[in-house]
Amino acid sequence: MEPMSSPAPKRRPVAEINVVPYIDVMLVLLIIFMVTAPMLVQTVPVNLPDVDSKPTEIDPDDSTIIISVDARGFYFIERDEDTPSAMMLRDVLDYAGKVVAEVPQTRLMIRGDEAVPYGKVVELMGGLQAQGINNVGLITEAPDPQARR
């Protein structure tokens, strides 16, 4: 007689969750968001509001330098001259750096023409920041109340 073979061991159910499919889904969603997020940011239209603001009083005796950028993108430092001459960006930055090194509380105000390319003003502000000048303001004009009618 043949010995009786023992029955095959029963497989018990596994009481663990298989997380591999969840990780796969998560990685696919992450890739989708990484691809679509930059496109969403670049296509947002921006309408800047008209804002009434209080004018800043600039005292001529105050240690304030006004740098103007005209419509053609030329830089001017407004001093006591009647007709300031156009300057290169590096000359403006050197001048501002020397003045602020001598008088640290000097404020710099930037007056940009509305037709000047935005990059020209940003380039000036970045150069001033590279010089270690952080006390920079922008001069604007309040909107004309007659223009709204």
C-alpha cells in the first residue's frame, strides 16, 4: 500500500495591500502635473488695475537720486542740470554705487517712461541690487480722473 500523501498546504489569503499600482498611478499624475503646470502659468492674462496713490514728497535737500529712463531706453541721472545727458547703464550703476557708498541713506527713485520696454527698468533695478543698493522706489503718476469719463 502506498503511504498516504499529506494534502497540499492551503494557501492563506495575504492580508497586505499591494501598493505598487497606487505608486504607478501617483507617478503618472505627477508627470501630468509637471508637464501642464508651466503651460497654465504662462497663459494667464493680467489686467493691472488703475490705483490712486498718495504722492511721495521728495525734498530737494534730501539725499535722493532720480534716475529716468526715456522712451528710447536711455538712462539719465537728474541732478541740478537743466538738460541731463544720456548715460550708459554701467555709468549709472557706478555713479549710484559711489554715492550710496559715501551716503548710505541715499534713496534712489526710478522714473520710467510708459513707452520704455519693461526689460530696461528691470535691468536697471537688477544692476542696482547687484551694487548692494536696496533702497529703490518707482515714481509714477496718478491716473487722470478726467480720463475715466
